[in-house]
Amino acid sequence: MNTELVLKQLFPNHLNYQIEGYVIKGDAQTAVGPVRILGTVNAAPINQDIAIHLSSEILKLVQQGDQTPVVFIVDTQGQDLSRADELLCLNRTYAHLASCVDLLRRRGHANLAIIFGQAVSGGFLSYGLMANEVYALSDSQVKVMDLNAMARVTKIPVEKLKQLSQSSAIFAPGVENFYKMGAINAVWENLDTDWVSQALVNQRKHLESYMTDQRRVVGQQRQGRMLCNQIVEKVALS
């Protein structure tokens, strides 16, 4: 994935950014005005430092109070698996990052995430999946857990999981399956269209509606999550 090339295609009018380690931040001009760019590149293993860095940048944007739209760039192999990060409670830092994105949303910033390369596990869940909308390039890789790891956790044989993945998006990694489950709004096959501006225009028309998570409803409509709504309704009534 050539990050520079993709960014130039997404933001052909004006683009200014810098990459510090795995973190990218900057700004761009779109047909609907300026946007802020923030995220990770080069399949970042998101550790304490990266998560805190992203959180701090988000809080700075919120503090400015101008409700500038934000485009999150997602390219992460997931959480850093070092013992040090786990001992420092990386899960709590991820929760803080997710809360910062949620605050950004509730303060009226239109926002979307674009998956460039990989979107894996907690590294994706903690900021990319928290955005109002998530879009993916067609050649990106999306998964919370591969089938071998899922087999170890669930104690279900991997052969059985492979069989289930043929008919159920829940058991199958990949962009198309996450689209079916409602986690991804659309897959961008090419970058010839001004997708970012179109998405932001659509969001601003009904920004308040994003305060309610409709992904399980969309997942059922796309036949990717067929039982979720029934279970939620039963729990709510119990």
C-alpha cells in the first residue's frame, strides 16, 4: 500500500501531513472545506505511546471547538503484544482512545475512517471502528481474529470454523464480510470519485442520527448478522 499515492488521490486539491513513527497527522482541503487527518500507517502495532498520541491529538481537536471534520487513516496489525504494554494496561489505554473518539463525535465533528492496509483486532476497534462511518479500500485486510486464533479461543476445530465461514460472515475475516455485518459502510473499488466529500456531505445532513449505532440493523439488512437484533430485543425485554 503506497500511502502517499492513495492520500494524493483522496485529497487532490490540497494535502499537508507528516508521519512520526507510525502516526500520521495533517490536514487537507476537500470540496466541502478543510478536514483534519489522523491515524496510523505501515501496519502499526498500536502500543501505549501510539494510543496516547492519537488520544492527545483528538482532544486537541475537540478543544479547538471548530467542529472541523476528521478523517481517520487506519492501517494497523492490531495491538502491540509486548509484555510491557500489557502490564501497563493497554486495554485501559485503548478504552481511553475509544472514549476520545466518542467525545469527538458527540461534540459535532463529522468523521469517518478509511482502511488503507490492515485493520486488525483492538488496534482497529479502539479508534477506526469508533468513527461515524468506516470505509475500506478494496485491497485492504480486515479482521478481528484469524480463524486459527479463533479456534484456540473458542475450542472449535479450525476445519469447522472454515466451514462456518462459508455461510456466515461472523466467522469469516475480510472486507466483504465486515461489509455484510454492517461494520463497513462501503468498499471503495477505485479512487476516481471524491468519496470523502460525498461522505461528509451526507453525514452533515443528519449528523445527530450517528449518535445511535445502527450497524446491527444494517448487518441484518445485508444478511450478515441474522440473529443479533432478536437477541438484543429479548435481552432488553428481560
